[in-house]
Amino acid sequence: MTTTDWITDIALVLVVFRQLREGRLDLKTFLIPLAIVAFVAHTYLDSVPTAGNDLVLIGALMAVGAALGIAGGVYTRIRTAGGHLLIKAGAVSAILWVLGMGARMGFQVWVEHGGADHVARFSLAHHITTDQAWVAAFVLMALTEVVTRVATIYIRSRLVARDGRQTATAEAVPALDRTV
């Protein structure tokens, strides 16, 4: 793994660790992880191989990424306070995020330190045609995990904000009735 690989992987892990402390949900909450995976995709995703079972591998890992991302977004607490949305990653969210990121990092380290022959045999037996299929699968898994997590948090934040406005309105109406 190159220094850039380590920095981007660690940066993505730190995104959720930053959210272990409650803070304001703002544009940075969405843009930072999206920018990191956009950089990773631009750097490593040269092509998406479609021969043999390459798309099956890519689709399977993207499905894992989507499941991790949605679950991570669901297990992130979002609430209103003082007219602002606050976000805090729960333990489950952090564990899922580290699990996804760690699995990709672990796979890469394993391949570089003795696992390449195992991956080559697996690829041959399962008609995975190139190394680029593995690269595309893991990059798209990370991209899918980040996008689905961010999308889940965004959707949930809109629902929380809407419910907060409805609650504030519902509380204000009875107060008006009492003054009449």
C-alpha cells in the first residue's frame, strides 16, 4: 500500500470517528466523505471490467457497501437542538464503518503480503478476468458505502427537521388557543 492509500483509508475512518462526538449536521458532513471517495475513484478506477464474472464480483461488493452504508446511516443519531440538526455516530455505525474500511485495507495488505496467489486461483476458478475487477469492486464498494450512508443521513435529517417543525407548530397552536 502506498502512502496515499493509507492516508485516504485513514481519512475515511476518521470521518466517522469525528462524528462520535455530537456536532452540527452541516454541508461538511456530506461533502468531506464524498470528496474523499471521489478522489479515490478518480485515482484508482480506470475502468469497470465486464468480462466473465467481473460484474458479479463488483455487484456483490457494491451490495455489501450499500448494506453497510444504509445500516451506518440508520445507526447515526440525528436530533434537533436550538434550531440546528445535530449528528452523532453510534457505536454500531462506527463499527460498521471501520469494518467496511478495515476489510478493504486488510484485503489489500493481505494481497501484497502473500495472498496474491490465493486471489489469482479464486479469480481463475470463478472467471474473474483481471486485477482491475478487484480494484473496481473495492473502489465501488467504498463509493457505494459512502454514498448510501450520506444519503441515508440526509433523508433522515430531512425527516427529523420536518418532525421538529411540526412539533414546534403543534406546540405553538395550543398556546394560541389558551390566549383566546
